[in-house]
Amino acid sequence: MTGKPEIATALASSPTEMATVVITVDHVYLPLDDEGAGILDWAVSNNSTTKVARRTRLNVPLDLACFLCDRDQAEIVS
């Protein structure tokens, strides 16, 4: 995925699709499951978060990947 039209299409077709991201800032706090992947209901306010360091590669829900990319906190990679 390289552009926003492809991301929007993927979001519409599969809200549970995951994307691989690389964190691009010093750190960001994300809700992760026991295996270290992002959780689908990441926007729920009572989720605990884990500090994720820069250059970490992880799988997150596509909508979270888009959110992080829009904030210049991560890049979606293939």
C-alpha cells in the first residue's frame, strides 16, 4: 500500500485488516496484545498502552496504521 486511495479502499472492504508499520518517532504508546501486535479495538479509552521505540516494526489494524501515518509517527511498509 502506497497511497491513501488504496488505504481507504482496504478500510472499506475489511475493517479487521492488519498492516505492518515502522515507528518513525522516538517512541509512541500503543495498545498491544500479548504477542506484541496492535489490538483491533485500539481506540477504546480503557486499553492499557505499551511504549514502542523508534524503528520498531509491528502489525497493527489498518485504521491505526493510517492514524499513526497521518500524525507522522509511523510508516506503512509492505
